[in-house]
Amino acid sequence: MNLTVLSVAYPFAPVGPDSVGGAEQVLTQLDAALVAAGHRSIVVASAGSRTQGELLATPAVEGAITPQQRVRTWAAQRRTIERALAQQHVDVVHLHGIDFPAYLPPEGQVPLLATLHLPPSWYPPEVFAGVRQDLWLHCVSRSQQQACPAGTPQLPVIENGVPVQALQARCRRRRFALALGRICPEKNVHVALDAGRLAGIPVLLGGQVFPYEAHERYFHEQVVPRLDGQRRFLGPLNFQRKRRLLSAAHCLLLPTLAAETSSLVAMEALACGTPVVAFASGALPEIVEHGVTGFLVRGTAEMADAIAACDSIDRERCRATARERFSLQRSIARYFDVYQHLACGERTATRCAYA
């Protein structure tokens, strides 16, 4: 059965192969896979996005993201979705943004699938009430699912995956640690810089500072003062550069304070044969096996000690683990299965209420 899937991005970040955010990367992977499989992919995302399917672009947000700008952006997103549904047949709408309740189309038009990419506590409580019968939720890890309110109706977990084979490039190992991701308070990346200083190893920091006041203040107050010749900020990285740095790095550092629902960059690092040193936040213990593919630590001093201990990690074991557990193809196949079930109106067979 050929499908038409309307994917809806978080409206304040463009999607594409070089996106920084995990939700944007997952949407990009699904869009490309739908087109490759002969399905029709339509993507609602901000101008500047790069898609394989048809892009319905909404105006890009310039400057600070204020409450007033949010209201205008949500209205434009809602109009674009409703126009697409009015003008063409769509089998499933797949929502990826944390703010998806702000631009839901009228009830009863088409099945709605919402992937919860972020901690459940970050979503409005009404998301979990199960009021709309056309809205289906699912999580991306077991720990995230367990953090949902009791009785939340949702589909089984669909875990994320990464293009393991595309990450198998071999590079000469160099003596530096790497930290990647959004530059914001909850990612806590300044601790990676401090841990590298304690361990006596350079740290390269790649990522993007989005135009939120709190993010920009964190960058200028906590990150910039720690930068020097041994601790450098590289900005956003495209896939090729990210792969090259992950393959060459001594280890990846993830000192996140957020209850991570998944970690694509941890999976990518392991696929490159690079151990991960992470705080045991959210789903990271589901990805990093302590002492085998990296280390789970508490605080700056433990992270510094673990950097040195990464010499004991078998890098081929890291690659094998990624091949066995973090297959992008398996993740996409599960999404396709859900799309088919929802498009065929199989409503009650796969949704359960999780305690």
C-alpha cells in the first residue's frame, strides 16, 4: 500500500541532513526513507529546510523567539497543515514538535501520530489525557515511557536508530574529547570543558546556539569564558564533519542534566567506535553500557577520570553494539508498520494504557 505521510516539524528549527536536534534528524530520516520506498512524503517545516519529499515551508523566524512570535508561527503552521489536508489526500499526519498541541488540525480528518522526542514533563499535561481519539502517542525509549503519567494511552516504544554503515569510516585516532549538541543550560556542556581541563585533554565543542534568551545567556556566561586554545567551539557540524570528528575522537562527552529520551549522538559515536562518557540521565543508561562501551558518571571529577579510562574500551565492541542495537533500518521499518496500521483504520489493536 502506497502512503502519503504529512510530517510536521517543530516550526522554530529547520530540518535537513545537517540538523542539530534529534527530532529534526528523525524527521529527515523518515522523509528520505518514505521517498526511497516509493511513498509520498510531504513536510511542513520552516523555510531553509532541506527535504527529499515536498516541502511546505512556513516563514523562518528571524531574531529572538518571543511569546508573540510563537503565536504568529503557530498560526502559520496550523494554516499550512489545514490547507494541505484540504487540498490533497493524506493517510497519516506525523507530528514531531514539542508544541504540536498548538497547531493540531480539526479532529476526525486523518490519523495523527505524535512522536514524543522530549521528556514527558516538558509537554502540556493535556497531551497525555487521551481526549482526542484520532491522536496516537509513542515514546522513543523505555525510560521515557515510564516517565509518562499513569494510564497514558500510547503505542509501543519505537527506539531511534542511526545510519550505522555510513558511520563506519575509519580515521586516525587523536587525543581530544568531543561534545556535541544544542548549546543550552540543560545540556550542561560547560562541564565537558571543565572535565577536559582536569583530564589534561583538549575538548572540541560542536553545536548550535538557538535564539532563545536563556540559551544565548548560557553560552556567553558559561561557555565562552572557558574557551581557549585547548577548548574550542566549532559551531554546527554537517554530517561529514561530525562523522570525521566522532571517528577521530578519544571519547564523546555528554554531561546532560535533562532526562534524555534517547541520544542519537551517543549512538553515532558508538557506530564510529568511540566510547561515550555520560551522566546517567534518562535513557542514556539504555545506550551506554558502563565499562563496556563507555562510562556513566556523576559530576566533573568522575567525567575527567573516565576520560582517561576510555583507553580500556574496546572500540570494535562499540561498533558491534551499534550494529546490533541501533539500526536505522529497523527503526524506520517500525514507523512504516505504524503508518500502515493507522492508514488502514486499525485503531484499537496496538494502543495500550501504560501504568
